[in-house]
Amino acid sequence: MALITQAIKGTQDVLPSQSHKNQFVESTLLEIASEFGFKEIRTPVFEHTELFTRSVGDTTDVVQKEMYTFDDKGGRSITLRPEGTAGAARAFLEHGLQNEPLPQKVSYVTSCYRYEKPQAGRLREFHQFGIECYGSASPAADAEVISLGNELFGFLGIDRIRLEINSIGCPECRKEYQKALKAYFESRKDELCPTCIERLDRNPMRILDCKSPVCHEIGEEAPVILDYLCDECKEHFEKVKAYLEAMNITYEVNPHIVRGLDYYTRTVFEFVTDALGAQSAVCAGGRYDGLIEEIGGPHVPALGFAAGIERILLLLEAQGIALPEAKKPDLYIASIGDNASLKAAELALELRQSGMSAQFDIVGRSVKAQMKYADKIGAKFTTVIGDDDIAAGKVKVKNMENGEAQELMLEGFADAFMDVSLQSAASELQDIASGDSNIDLSKFLGGLI
């Protein structure tokens, strides 16, 4: 029975009492991205396995150790997406978006799946906000993408976060770097983990991204890619830094950033924090000019980033940043008797069709129990309707914040109640602005969202 009533290890439920936080963060990220010209894309949760082995790289931890791969009933190898970029690139190519006006800018909030040790902010099923920009090789595009990430954290009020950038060059200048890396790691081969020993001949740069503490420590003393950049890559990186400085974006150059996926070229970056304990990347990305070609398309320069939703939520909580509360019912309609219950259902529908949130008793509780329930769900206004109210054609509506009551006609009730609700909201906002209110602004905003 325990297997049925427990979530699979590395997954989590987002309960109704918490889901508004996810919704707020996700919608905020998509909205800010839209201000930069990014439009939402949605791709399937699974793809052909080859898409990830070719794009992500068969020497990466993701492909070697972490992917959820299976054969479907047709005998095809299928993989649950471990990240969002490869699927978006496949969709870009399949639907001919390279023939549309460039650059093409897309954003997404998506679930991803990796088999790794679950820990805080790192789950086997997790969610990413990502952006992808196709069709620009300019360093201005690098800076714009980075500035979008910077804007996200600024808008959410997150501090104790810093931007680290690096350039890992192009395939040409990496050839000499790979030789230097291989020579260095060969000298310490006996200390490397078995996986990194396999990588030594195929792709020594992947050793720099190994999660083994021993391999990581060895990598700290390895040659750095910045010393091997060709003139074009050096110039590109210098221009990226110049754009960031022009946009007043503070950054640090970290020559040890390589990113864990093979498709990256030139600019790579991470927004990192120590607010969650050990240093952790909350948002990371870079340029991948060869990705579209790698999966069978023409040369289309591209870049983007991904940010972990769960990590952002943990960061907001760790820094005590209050999010708007869940939307509360505008009105709870309590009823006495069958006729009143029918009228309550009618009024609730009328209010909902007018864009307001209304609830009425669907359990058959006593009036006292109904009012207790209304208080628990945080209804802003309540009313109790009985046969006498129906006969009189009017009902009293009570403001649960200040206890004031107003009498409204049942005829045209929705319009009348909307006026009352708006007047109350305007009054509260005026009190907040003047400092005469004890109302938590995040709670107030939650009622409006």
C-alpha cells in the first residue's frame, strides 16, 4: 500500500495551498520574457533518444548517467526530456522557423527528468524556465539574454546572487585547448574517477564538469580556455563584456565555467548564489552556434538559458521574500433552506460570469458551519440569504475585513456587488499608500491577481 500512497523518490507534489507561488513565479518569468520579445513554445515531454545524445553529448553526465530512456511499443528508443533546449531546437528546425524573420525568440516553462540523487533544489522531476534565441551571432544577443536573466532576479527582489561569465571558444580554438587539457589530466590519470578516465580520450573538457569532489579539485588547477581563445572568440567575449558594462550589469569572469552540455560555444554564464547553502547555480546558459547543424539543419547561431523553478522558490523563501497570496473568494454566499440554496447557486454563477470569485454551500452545512468555512477560506465578503431575503428582493453583504454591511438588491446583484468590491479595494489601496493600514501588501495584491 505504501507504494500507492507515496510519491516516487525525487518527485514532489505541489499542493493547492502552495501552487499559487509556482503560478506567480512562472507567469512572472514568462511575462518578463515577453517584454524582451520572447514568445512561449511548448514541446513534447519525450523525444527520440538520439536528439539528446547528439545535442547534449554522449560524454556528458546527463546522457551517460541521468536520462530516463526506454523503448516504446514500436521498438523506438524514447527519452523523457532532461532539458528544454534540444526539444525547442528540434521544433525550430522541424517547423521551418529558420525561414521566418530572425531572430526567433522563444520561452517556455517545462518539466524535465534526470535520474540523480535528490536533494534540496535538485529533483528527478523538476521544472525549468528557459529562453532560446535563434539567428543572431552578435555579442549584443549574448548581453540581451544575460540581461533578461538579470532582470528576472531583480524584479523578484532576489539578492545574494552574482553573475559569472566565461568563453569556451569555438571548435577551432578548442582543439589546442583539448590537447593541453588531455596532457594535464594524463599526468593525474590515476586520481580520476572511472567515468572521467573514459572521457580523457573522447572529450577531456567534460572532466571539468564532473561532480566528483576529487575530479573537481584536480580540474581547479587545469589550463583555462581563456588562454587558448582565437582572435575572433577573444573579440566576441570582449564585446559581450562591453555590452554588459553599458547595461550596468555587474559580472565576474570565471574561467572554470564550461557548462555540462556539449552544444555550448563561446559565451557561457551562470547566476550563482550561496543563499541555499553550498554555492549553487540558479540560472545558467550560453551560446550554442552549432546545435541546429548538429541535429541536421543549416547553420543558425543560437543562445539561451534555463532557470530552475524549484531553486527560485527556495531562494525566495530563504531570503524571506513574500509572494502575493492565493486569490481569495470575493464573496461567500451562505444559505438557509432549499430555495435559498438555489438562489445562492444562481447568484454565484452570475458573479463568476462577471469575472468575480464566488462560492456557496455545496455540502449542506448549517449556517454557522457555512460562515466558519467562509472565514477559513478567507472570503472578502459574505452574505446569508434566506426565504425572507428572496421575498424582499434584497440581501445584506458584509465586509469581513472591517465588519461593515451594505444592503444590495438581488436584481442586478453582480453589478452592485462589483461596485462595492471595487470601492473597498480602492479604499484599502489608499490606506496602504498613506501608511494608515496594517494590511500586508503581498496579501492585498494576492487578492487582485
